[in-house]
Amino acid sequence: MNAVELELPAWGIASPKRRAHIARVTELALSWGDAMRIEQVERDAWRDAARWHDALRDASEAQLRAIVPRLDWPVSLLHGPAAATRLAEDGERRTSVLEAIFWHTTGNASWDRTGRALYMADFLEPGRQFERKARARLAANVAGDFDDTFREVVTIRLGARVASGEKLRAETAALWESVQ
């Protein structure tokens, strides 16, 4: 996927580095959708959730809090809810897309495959430098075993936090419980 194909909303605030990440996430999610032969409507949802999930990742704290003033979340978690809010204001009505974007940093047990695909693609995209071989193996397994790979990704992403006794947000804890 090249930068021309990566259409962010006019209000998007994403650096070139962030745009490259978004492109890799989108490409990975679409590769799984193609391999799984999902319906076009779902494929479009995966594409749009992936390409818009970090549309406000490089916005300032003041910009994010102005969009979602009622959320008292840490600033590092606000870009998803802010992007979902702006998309809804612009007329986006697909619940799966909005929920995937809103919760992509925290996780949500009530996600459909769109949210789950975004959560995995955001973590497994090949530009990330940590655990490259293990993440590549997981990415290669998604199309053939979507649900089990999702469980494994959640376990990896949250397992250490749970083991350390860190208090999880309620939605994150519910996601953890849903895969146990």
C-alpha cells in the first residue's frame, strides 16, 4: 500500500512515520481478509478501521481532550476514542469500525472480527522492532486460525501486565477474561 492509497480524513494528524505504520497495519489486515476470503463489506470495514485507527495519534493532548472531554483516560489512550468520535461526527455509522478504532489501544471483549483484526494487525505489523520472529509467526497464522491467534496475541499483550498485578481498565480486563 503506498501513501497515495492511504486516505486519512482531512482532520487527521499523523506524521510520515505514523502514516507508514498505518499503511503496514492496513496492508497486513487486508492480506488476512483476502486469504480468508471475507465478504467485501467486512473487508471494507477492516480496511477503514486500519487506515483510520491512528488518524489522530500525533495530535496534542489539548486537541484530543477537546474532542473527547469527558474521558479521563491517559493521553496515550485518547487517540482511538477521539478518531472514532470525529468519524461518527463525519457520518461514519458502521459500529464495527467505530468500536474497533475506539478500543484499539485497550481492547474490548465485545469486538467482532473487525476489532480483533485491527488489534492483531496493530501489534503484529512488521515495522515494529520487538520480537520480530514470534510476531511474524503469529501474523502468518491469522488467516488459518483467526480465533486462536487472537487469543495468543491478547495473552502476549496483556499477560505480563496481568502477572505483574497491574490494574487493567474494565474493558481490557473483560477482554483478558474472554480469552482465558
